[in-house]
Amino acid sequence: MKSKKSNTSKKKYKSSSKTNKNILEEIIRVDHAGEYGATRIYDGQIFIFGKNSKIGKTIQHMADQEQEHIETFEKLIINYRVRPTALLPLWNIAGFALGASTAIMGEKAAMACTVAVERVIGEHYKKQSKLLKDDQKKLRSTIKKFEKDELEHHDIGIAHDAEKTPGYSILSSFISLGCKAAIAVSKKV
Ligand SMILES: [Fe+2]
Ligand SMILES: [Fe+2]
């Protein structure tokens, strides 16, 4: 009798500490997509500024971290056998176009793009780490580390006068909305 009781409580503990499979797959799919998009945004900005310019070097530091993020998710996509989003070709073009077009508008606008994107991604990672249970401790700590990197990128943008871009609030809301839409579809499609 006694052992039966402890079995039940063990089972209960197990089910509450296990991450929902669909949620787990969506997390890996959307993060892979997002990190890919981030590398393309910074590629677009560096293409315009050149990697040897002062701003180019600052962006390169963030791009290097995005490279580490995408490589991690490329491994996770394989290890967890998750189908990548079918929209990667779109994020390839859209990410580069967003990066290049904001860079053409100037250094502050490029940084405004960084602030908007990284704020959305930072919040997105924060929400995700709450969805991951104890069976995904390693993934949860990876996401927490990346969240920290993204917030650092956000702060770099602020420190480079992103908010002084003419039309900052319109540009920022436009980019935030686009990122949120990209997140919503990349989970599923
Ligand atoms: Fe990232
Ligand atoms: Fe980032």
C-alpha cells in the first residue's frame, strides 16, 4: 500500500516536470528561425557599413554572438529531430533587407532596428524559459544565456543613440510588429 502511494506521487511529479512535446518542438523551430533571421539582419547592416568601419565592428561583435546562437540551434534541430520552418528562404531575404534598409537610413536607424528586434527576442526568450520544465534544464540554461546576449545587443543599440533616430517610435513599432508576426508563424509553419 505504502509503495503504491509513493509510485503515484512519483508519477505526478514526473508529469509536471515534463515539457509538452509540441511546445518543445515549437520552441526549437521558432528560435532556429529567429537566430537565422538575426544573422541575416546583421549581414545586411555590415554589407552597408563595411566590417572595418567603427559601427561595423560594433555590429560584428553582435553578429558573432548570433552566429554562436544559430549554430547551437542548428545542432538542436538535428538532435531533437525538429522540422525547421518552411519560411527560412523568406527570413533569409527579409532579414537581410531589414538590416540593409535600416543601415541605409543611417547608424542610428540601424541601432533602432537592433533595439526593436532584440527587445522582442529577449522577451520571447524570457517567456520560453518559463515553458521549459526540469526535463529540459540544459535547453533552458542555453535560452537564458542567449536572452542575456540579446539584452546586451539591445543595450548596445540604446547606447548608440537608437532612440534619436527621426521617426523612432514608428520605425520601432513597425519592426516589433514584424518580429512578433514572424515569431507567430515560424512556430507553426
Ligand atoms: Fe541571438
Ligand atoms: Fe541578438
